[in-house]
Amino acid sequence: MSKVIEWIDSRTGISELLDDEVFSKKAPTIKKWYEFFGCFGGMSLILFIIQVLTGTFLLIYYTPSPKEAFSSVVFIDNGVYFGWLFRRLHAIGANVMILLVMIHMLKVIMTGAYKAPREFHWISGFLLLMLTMMMGISGYLLPWTQLSYWAVTVLTTSFSVVPVVGPVMMKVIRGADAVSGATLGRFFALHLALPVVMSLLMAFHFMMIRRSGIQEQL
């Protein structure tokens, strides 16, 4: 096994990359009270990975159909080994992830870490916050319960107050005049596409952080 790892490493340089970027890279000096608030970005990434893993598991058993969506969720809770655990991790993790990203953004605002030369950190981070909230909203409808149905009805109705284009926006989001199977299909497709978009945006976010660095101190 060691020879295989050595063969791969000699051609890819993974160990050198890890040594430069992870093991030997020193963190900047920051004030003691600030250390706690510097971990929310990394915690958000960990929760994103958990969301992808648990969501993939749920995707195996979930059926995005108005007639079968709720029954498939019931089956996950009661008929799949540890299905209830994966579903709870996915649901609670979504809420916690949104909270952590918001705290992370608040920390950036309070410390002025969005200023030059880190404008792209802020822009990409703000877009990630919006996508995180969209992922939570799109996933909220998928169990197809009364609570999720009427919550999405209220949410999408709020778009109708936008001048001129409001009613059209509401219909485009719903896929019909009211929340229906078309809405469920659109939200399901959006829920699957968002992690891919977020992964690409995260890669850009991390690239910019590595390029210009994080804020050293307050």
C-alpha cells in the first residue's frame, strides 16, 4: 500500500501540496476573543458536506411526486434503518448551516474583512449565503406536508407584490397559478442543482482567501 501511495504522490505531488497548504501553513495572529468567531466559516463547510452526504442518502428513497412524496418520507422515517437519523441530521443541519453562515457574514461586517483587497471574499460569501437560504427553502417543500405546502404558498405569494413583474415571477416560481406538483418538481430540481453551484462558488471563495489571505487581526 505504501508503494502505491508513493507512486501516486510522485506523480501528483499531493503530499507537497498538503504540507504547504495544511500542515506547515501558519495561521495569522489574531486577538484572543476573536478566535472563536473565526471558526464559523469552517463549520459551515463541514455542515455543507454533511448536508450533501445525508441528502444523497435520502435521495435514494425519496420520490418527488405529489402522490408519493409524503409517503416516501414516512418510509424513510419508519422503514429504513437509521433513516430517521439521516433525515433529522439533514433537516436540523440545514437550519444550523444557515445560522452559521449568517454569523460568519456578521463577523465579516463587524471586523471590516470585506474591505480591499478582499472584496471578492465578500461578494462570493454573500452569494453563498443567498444560495444556502435558497437550498433551505427549496428543501422545506419536499416532504409535501401541510406545513411546508402553506409555508411555500405564503412565500411565493409575497413575490406578487413586486411592481409589474410580481405576478409573473410568482407563476414562474410555482410553475402554475397555485403551489402544485409542478412547484414540487421545480423545487426538487433546484435543490439538486444548488449544491453543485455552491461547490463551484466555494472553490472560488477559498481560492480568493488563499490568494489575498484572511484578516490578520482587528
